[in-house]
Amino acid sequence: MAYVYLLDLYKYLEERLEKATDGLDKADGDVPAEKFEQGRIDALTEFQDFLKENFNPKLPRRIRESLIRKKVP
């Protein structure tokens, strides 16, 4: 996997997480909408964890250290 692709994927996942949390805040008691947004958040964070565990160790040291400093997934 190309490093740039992985970094772009992290950025895209962060954007999607922000949209999902905004949607969760805007649900205003609508239970199905809250459950849908919470499911999106759970799926995105699980995917981030998968990437972090399986692909971050394969990144070059400098990129890995910059991700740690930025606290990306």
C-alpha cells in the first residue's frame, strides 16, 4: 500500500468521523438516526484501529513518528 494513500485514507476517515459526530449531535432524540450515526462511528473507528495495528508498523520510521506526534489514529 502506498504511503500517500494510507495518509489520505486517514484524513478521509477523520472527515467522515466528524460528519458522523455532527449527525449524532443533530439527531435530537431521533432514535433510529442516533443508532445509525453511532454505528457509523463504531465502524469507522474499528477500521482506523485495523489500519493502525496492521499498516502503521510497515510505514517508514519518519512517517510513523510524524503520525504519533499528530496523534493520528
